[in-house]
Amino acid sequence: MRLSPARWQIFTDVIVLPVAEIFADLIKLLHSHNKVLLSAPPGAGKSTYLPLYLLQHPDFAGKKLLMLEPRRLAAKSIAAYLAAQLGEVVGDSVGYQIRQEHKHSGNTRLLIVTEGILTRKLQQDPELSTVDLLLFDEFHERSLHADLALALCLEVQQLRPQLQLLIMSATLDMAQLANRLDAPVLSSAGRSYPVTVEYALPGSQPLTQQIAALVQQALSKHNGNILVFLPGQAEINQSAQLLQQQGLAADVQLHRLIGSLTLAQQQAAIAPPPAGMRKVVLSTNLAETSLTIDGISVVIDSGLCRQSRFNPRQGISVLETAAISQASAIQRAGRAGRLLPGHCYRLDTAEKWQRRARFDSPEIEISDLTALRLEVAAWGCQVGDLYWLTPPPAASLAVAEQLLQQLGFIDTRGIITASGRLAHKLGTEPRLAAMLLHGQQLAQQGHQHAAALACVLAAVLEDTRVLQGDIYSLLGRVRQTLPQQWQQAQSFARLLGCQLTDSLPLELAPLLTLRAFPDRLAKRRGQGYQLANGIGAVLQQDHSLTGQAWLVVLHMQQFGRDNRIYHALAISSDAIMADWQAELGWRTQTFWDDKNGRFFTEQQLNFGQCLLDAKPAPLQLTAEQKQLAWQTYISNKGLSCLNWSDTALQLRARVALLNQYQPDAGWPDFSDEALLTTLPQWLGAYLAPLSKSAALAQLPLYDALLQCLSYQQQQALNQLLPTHWQAPTGSRLSIDYLAEGGPRLSVRVQEMYGQMQSPMLLQGQLAITVELLSPSRQPLQVTQNLASFWQNAWLEARKEMRGRYPKHYWPEDPAQALPTTKTKKAMHK
């Protein structure tokens, strides 16, 4: 259905948004390009007014449009708004599809979808044959799914060039994006009212107390509604509790807006308040884009967000509180100027705000890539075959591929397996898909309701925030207490062809979860646990599972220096060996016994790096076995068991500094963790001849590390970060790269006369800290600014030095004096 000319005219007369100014140019560009970029700030109408215009335009008569929205609430809200403008119900000309819910029909010409849905449609129809124009809304968020979908769509365009892409963004480096995609850029002005920004100096009290105080201040000084941005659910709940305790006026409503709420609860938070009422909305960055909360005149910005960052070495994602970028802060402030002039309180200083990053990091740089890697395998290619705006980091990609191979979803060539195809069709995280498939297999083997249990477990584990108290008790009441999870479990059950039941075989839960987290099998070791992937972890204090020999870790986070286990299930080694007997095998290994000073050999049954069982075996002492034994010994003891010379430690520090300043230059990683991981590559050949642990002290560690650098890298290292610096007097002075605060050299102060600048490294990027010494080599001053020292501190230092060392030369103006190593008498000769 199209609006009649009269109705369209009435609509455009009443609502004229800034994006309308570029409509004519957009149509022209879409005639000649299949990729167009649109830059438009919040309020310009790119998410609502533009799609409605395209639906009415003759060029798109009979054509179908697909619009990608990052968030479910935005997808539903925009669909409802556009349908209302057309005088229709949602599901007619305009529809939406989100996870577990859709409203569309054969008449639908504009379908608004969330990110996982778009990826699924691309996999099911690799040509997107029913779509003529695909709109990427809010692309500046650079989500993992959006980057993947764009990479796949660029492939589709090679086969079907008539597919058009319109990539829309509010805050993004459009020049860089245009260059990467070779696409023209259109820019639209925004329709916004002035927003005054006031910086609130952060105090020492907790964040939630500072925010509650700002809310009370804003309520007393301003009219209208207030939108508060907080990093996460915990801070939102604490702030809400504080405000309720402090008391709010009778005409003030308090709402929370977080992703874990139901859609109905989220919609209540963004709906206009009743007449005569105002409201305070406490939100995560969910309210940054796409959603308009009526009547917002004040924004209070904590300047923080919750961000998941994947640590490939640990194999876990760390949920951290991070400072937002300038772009996000501008987006947040703009929420106060959508409908009327506004005010923004930033919990920050103007100076520190200027030092924030300009844009957020793309998710692909900081996320777990397991699901993305399976999607690429299901697409039928390798990661390097696709064109990425930001290439996936090699380390994270390697971890993802290793896990997918362990789950049996890709082979060693990276090609998807039959099991991988089944897992991909389940539409959930690969880990949980592995658990679902194993539940189905156990059911086929006669374990009644095993598949049903897997469905419920998968639905619960999709959001670990719902894990509370005893997990077995929680699983028994999902239907009553977690309706969203129960609905998702029903979806899984339909895919597996099973029926849910309240009589779940909970005793199978550890075996099922181990199929999802084979790298997180944990064996008790001392006061903590060793995981199958080699990392250590500790249980949360006073945890009910304390003392259990074996665990399957469901949820853990880095906490300080520890990996802290919050949720886990106990499991027995017998159960592991029985369920995994087809995948496990005995290996013969030789070890060094430090106590008895001898080698010994045993057969081991390992699950990853966790030892399940062992039995003696005849001694094997081949060179290979000895090398492996020493590698195991060093891995267990740590690198501190080796005799590190100063030259070797200095080399490690120099390479670490190069990695810091040139992160993309391909320098090797000489950290303890990396060296232990790559022990066979850099030290293995030196270990094979050793027959005694005392010989470890004689290993040429400097030579072994140096061989990790190519000849060109060794040359560059010596040029950029030399081991010595030559003073003006000719003295060759060693540079200490292990010194606190960075590279340092020590030199007698007379040898630096005439020098106005500290010596530099890395082609002028890094100043060496200079420790100036007296003639007897006692510390006199530490500085990186010689000119300042000569000008300010020298007068007092000169008085002291003249008294203690009268035979030496102490000029009034050392900046103009010649450097020397001689006494005054020797200088006169």
C-alpha cells in the first residue's frame, strides 16, 4: 500500500525532517551506485522519514526493502511508527522480525530486522534474491554482526550487482569508510535544539551517589524528562534504590531501561508519561541511538559503559567498565535536544573529555569470534576470502578455530563439518549448539528427556545474568520464574523435535555443559583450579562447590589478577571418561622428577591440560622425549626456573617496548605467558641434550630469543632501541630498559654539558630518562628535560658540587659549556 498523494502531502507538510533535503541527491546516487553512505545525526529522520519516503518513491514501486536495526526495541518501535503513518497495522506494508517474534506478510515491502536475523537470511538465501535495497541503520556502532553482514553483502554484490546497500551512520569517520568501500557520501544536517553541556567534577563517593545527586539537582533546576546514562544494570538498580530512598516528587516516575527487561517493560520506559507527570529514565547505552524518549530535556551522562572484551590468551570475555568515546558522548548529549532545547550534565572535566578516544573500537577487534568463524564456515569460504572493514585479529581467530575444531564443527582446514551444519541451523552460540546436539544424542541412546534438559540449559546459559543461587533448583523452575528463557527453550525443542517437561534428568547437566565448555573443565589444584585450556581460576569466596575435585565452569570473570569462578557444576572423573571415551586417548610421556633427580615415563589420559588418570610405563629417553619432559617441567615451574641474564632480560624489555609503540609491525611477544606457550619453538632445540636440571642454568636464553627475530628485525631493533648511547665525550653508556619509568642511562653530569635535550629513542618518539651522577658516580638528579635542569635546579646543584668536588669544572651556564671527563687542571693542560 502507498499513501495517496493527498495523504503523503499532508504527512510531509506536518513532518519535515532535515534528511528530506538530500532525497533528490540520494535517488540520483542510487541510480549509479550500488553502495551509498549517508551521514546524518540523531533527529535527522534517517531511521523513519527516509524509509517511508523510499516506500513512496516510484523508483521503488513493487520493490522490497530490508532495514537492519541493532536493537530489538528499536526494530519494533520503528515498525510501529511507520505502519501508523501509512494507516496500517504492523505486518502489512511494514513488518519486523526479531528473535522469537515476527510480524510480516506477503504484502510486506519494508522488513526491519535485527542483526542475527539478517545473517540468517543471508545464509538461507545467499543472493538475497527477494531484497532490492538493504539499509544498515546505526552502522557507527560497528557491531560484530553488522561487520559480518556487510562483508557477506559485498560478496553477494559480486554475483548480484543490482542489490543496493545504503549504509547510514550518525557518528563515524565517513571519509575512511568511503575510501574503504569506494562509495559516495551524502551528509544530512540534523534537526536538534541547542544543548548546553555542564561538566560535573567527579568526586570520591560511589558513582551511584553522584548520579543520584545530579538527578535531584536536575529535577529542581529543569523542567521535562531526564535521561540518565549508566554503565550497567547494577548501577541502574543501585541508583534507582537511592532515588527511591531519598524520595521523589509525586509527579515524577522512575523507569529503568536495560536489555534484560521484556520488550513490554522497555516500551513502558520510552513511552510518554501521563499528562501532568514527568519521568526519570535510568538507561544503559541502549538509549544512545534509534530510540526517542519523548520530552527529554536533560541528559545526565556518567561517561561510562559496560563492554565485553575477549582475552584470547585466557579464552574468556572480560566484562569491563570503560570510558565511552567522544562520539558516544555527543550522541548521548543529543538526546536532550531532539524535541526542545536541553541540558547535559557530564560527570567529567572538560580537559579529560578532550582526551577521550574519538570513536569506539569496532566490536570485531575486542569480541569472541567463535560464532563469526562458524558463520564464515557455513558461508563456504575462509575468513581471508571476505572483505572486512576491520580484519578480525589473528589471535582471537586462532582461539575461535581451535574451539570449533574441539566442538567438531570445523575440520583442520577450517571447512564446516556435518555437525557444524546442524549446529549452525540451531541459531545459537556454537558452545550451546554443541550441548543441544549432545542432548539429542543422549536421548537417542535412551537417556529420557536429555534433549529437553539441554534445551532448558541452553536457554538459561544464553544470558548468565539469570544464574542465581543453586543452578539445579533454578533449572527446575524456569517455566515459573524465567518466561523468556522458557520460550527460548521451546524454540530449541521444536528444532530438536522433542517435548519440554518439568521432569528433567538434572543428573545429566554436568555432562551436557561439559560439551558446551570443554575448555573449562576444571581440576582442583592447591587452593584453586586448573582449567583444560591451561589457565588457573579460583572459586568465589564461600562458594558451595568449594573442595570439589572436578568442575565444569559455566561463568567466570577476571577479578584483579584472578579468574574468579562464579557458577559451575561438579562432575566426576568417571563420568567424564565414560561420556568422552570416544574422544580421549592414552599418551605416553616422559617427565623430570625434581625430587629424585631423574626422568620417568608414564601413560596419561588427559582432557586438555587436565590429567584424568595415569599409570607407569617403561622409561623412554629419546631426544624428543627429553625435550618434551623439560618443556613440561618449565611450563609447570614457570620461566623463573631459568637463569635469565641481564642481556636476555634487556632484550625482552626492548621488544616489549617495540610492541607497545609498533603494535602492528609483527614483533614477537616475549611476555612470560607467550614464551611459555611457544616454548617448543624458541627453546625446544636447546633442551633435547640436557640430562640434569642444573644444566637449565646454562641455557643461552639471549641467543634463543634473538633467533626469534629476523635479520631485518635485529637491525631495526638496534637502530630504534640500541643497547648503548654514545655521550658527547665519547663514553659508551648502557641503556637500562628494565628501569622503573622506562629506558634510563646513568652519566656523570660533566659529560652532558652543552646538551639541551635528553637522548631520544624510536626515531624521536621516546626520551631516555637521564640519571645525572657526581664525579664519584653518586646520583645527583633524574630528568628527561635537561634544558629545564640547567635553567632551574643547576644553581643549587652547582653550589653543592663545587664544595664537594672543587677540582672539577662547574660552569655557571652548563648549557653553553663543553662536555668533559677531566678535572680543571687536566682541562688547562
